[in-house]
Amino acid sequence: METFEKFKKLKINNKLIIKLAPLIFAVVVVIGIYYIYTSVPRVKNAIALATTVKPETLTELYFEDHINLPAVIKPHENYKFTFTIHNLEYKTMNYSYVVYLQTKNKKIVLNQGGVNIENGGYASITEYFGPLTNTRMKITVELVNKNQLIDFWMEPSQI
């Protein structure tokens, strides 16, 4: 009983408690967030994704001299074109490609291969083909592992 009497006689400084309450609350919140962050991996990943800026990655695939691609099929003539792969994936990439021609009735693989390109690097590949039958066809270059393609049409000659 003696202790209770002493406690009753203590003067409580309400102003000090009001000033310390936000600080105590902030400490409790920080400790709680740290506990959740370190004990739940999904929360850690979500916070990392929300606060980390990742660079955009891409691969450029294009025809060199696209204005002068073969457009008309001429009898007994051979053709060529060059395509370029530009790696902007922020890592070395191995690109698998396939080059094919497609008519109304069939698909013929002209070439396939792979090329290893360092980040920021280019690879230009020249394809030779022909002679062709005198029918409308589409020539396609496809990056197999990127599901990316480019193409152009060749029309039959009127001769």
C-alpha cells in the first residue's frame, strides 16, 4: 500500500508525454516495418520493385538499306539483303535467328543460326538467296528466342 501512495503523489508531466508520443510511435512503426521487411520475402521484393529504377531492355532488329530491299522477282537472278541485331539488354545475349521465305502454299527456311552479342554491340548478317520462282512471297527474319521478326514482300515480275 505504501508504494501505491507514493505513486499517487507523483506528478505526471503530460506535456512531456505529448511531446514524446510521436517519437515513440515513429520508433514502433520503423521497428514493425523492419520486422515485416526482413521476415516476409514477398514484402521485401515488392519494396525493392517499387523503389528500384530498372533500365528498359530491348533488342533492335532491322534491315540495312531498307529502301533497296529486293522487291521484284527477276528470272535467274540471285538476291541479298543484310539485317542487323543491336543488343540493348544490359547483358551479353545469344540470339537465335531463322530466315525464311513464305509463299501462299509453303514455307522454306533459307538460313538459321545464332550469334552472341555483348551489351551495346551489333551484329550485321548478310543473306544470299535465289533464283526464285515467279510467285509472290514474303521474306522473314525472326529472332526465335525474342519472338521478334521483320519481313518484306517480293512480287512476281510481269515479264
